[in-house]
Amino acid sequence: MIEIYDVSFYYPNKNIALKNINLRINSKEFVGILGENGAGKTTLAKCMNGLLRPQSGKILIDGEDISKYSVAQLSKKIGFVFQNSDHQIFAQSVEEEVKFGLKNFNFTKEEIHKRTEEILKNLNLFQYRNTIPFDLSGGEKKRVALASVLCLNPDILILDEPTIGQDSQQKKYLINLIDDLRDQGKTIIIITHDIEFASEYIPRIIVMGNGRIIADGPSNIITNNEFILERTNLILPQLSVLTKILKSSDKFKDFNGDQTDILNYYNELRRYI
Ligand SMILES: Nc1ncnc2c1ncn2[C@@H]1O[C@H](COP(=O)(O)OP(=O)(O)O)[C@@H](O)[C@H]1O
Ligand SMILES: [Mg+2]
């Protein structure tokens, strides 16, 4: 469980990025953090894993104040996959990239070998084990970054904008992977702009704007709330737009806003367009 109490953070240039954040994420939860550019999403994530240390407030993971732990110690508990893989990857081969974190923790040679092989196979990267990561595609690099985090088997995983630059096939792959990780009992936090993705797959959504949390609740409620989305400049998912059109049209008086029924209405609506 992550508990955040009154956390504020400002950058050295006095940019205030987080203002009095209070938040609780239970273990095994799957949560999305949404919000426009500059809202403070990445800063919040970096405070959770110790890369940034807030000037006020405190953060507890499983009841323990994280300020007494180093980033390396925290990385075993909470994994963070950067938005830009180039900021994360530095080794000369995919295999070395994954092994790096493991070597830091005094695992035995056999254990390192076993975990590396397993994770590379799992993430469909085994054939690239000797490749220089920078030669890979954007999506593959993201998987390498993910592998280097997952091999430490952290309880909590934060993915910063994982769907950017991924085609629909890769998104499906990501969703399967998240399902597997959830089955293993992990807590998953996804930072995203991708409101379609969030509304479809993530049960709880936290919306940030201007360094604050401006909404927190079940995704179907949040992503249908125009007031919230307008305040954050996020674009309504297509399904919500369609719901709105149906509700405002005389021709579809019977429509009660139930989105499970929406395909029938969609087909009918097409006749008028
Ligand atoms: N390294 C930095 N130095 C100074 N200001 C920063 C830095 N990184 C982010 N900021 C500022 O902090 C605020 C929050 O940024 P960020 O956490 O990156 O938002 P998001 O991830 O939601 O786009 C923004 O105003 C941004 O300009
Ligand atoms: Mg960001």
C-alpha cells in the first residue's frame, strides 16, 4: 500500500510541481493517473520511488516512510518504467541491461542467469539478447526498460505513458502483460494521456491538474464527466461523445446512458449520418 500525506514538491527553479497531495493506493490495485502535460504526474511518480524527495509531507510504502531508503533499495519494492526509454537504458546489450539491476543486489550468478532468461523470453526479447538496445525500435526499447525493472520482481509497478508510440498490436500485448502482473498480485500504476485506454482497462482513475489531484474515482464515472475533463483539457473518449450525442437527440429518447447497449444505438445512428 502507498500512502501519501500532504506532499509538496518544487524544482530548484522554484517551479511548484506538486501541491499538497494526499493519496492512498492499496496493494493489488490497478490505478491510472491522468492529466494534461505539466500536471505533475511524472513528478509524483518520481517522489514515490525516491528519485525525487518532496520538500514537505511524507510517503509510506507498506507503512514505512520511504525517506530512509535509497533509490536502489526502493527499486526492489517499486519499479518505475520511464516515459522515454532512452533515459533508462544505458547498457551495451539487452541482456546486460537486464542483468545490471540484478548484479546490484548480490543475486547468485545462477539466479541472475535464470531471471534474465525468463524475463527476456516473457517479454519476447530473447532473440535480441545480444543486440545493442539503441538499435531496437521504440516499442522494443520500452520492453527492454520494462524487463530491467520487472526482473527485480517489485510489488509495485509504475509505467509512465506506456502506450505512447505503441501500435494496437503492442497495446494488446501490454494489456496481456498487465493482466499477468495483476494475477501475480502486483500493484500497477499507469500514467497516461490515453483516455480511451484508461476508460477501457483501468478501474480507478486519478486526475491531476496543475500539481493537484482534482478527481479520483471509478473510471466510468471520471471519463464521462465533462466538467472534470474540461478542467484538464483531456479529450472525452469516443464512447462518451457518442453517449452525449444520443442523450441530446430526440430520436434516441429511450437511450438511458447504458454503454453496454451502445452498439445497437451506434448502428441505428449510422443511418442518420
Ligand atoms: N526537471 C525539471 N525542472 C524544473 N521544472 C520541471 C522539471 N520537470 C518538470 N518540471 C515542471 O514541473 C511541472 C510538472 O511536470 P511533470 O511532473 O513532468 O508533469 P506531467 O508528467 O504531468 O507532464 C511542470 O510545470 C513542469 O514544467
Ligand atoms: Mg510526464
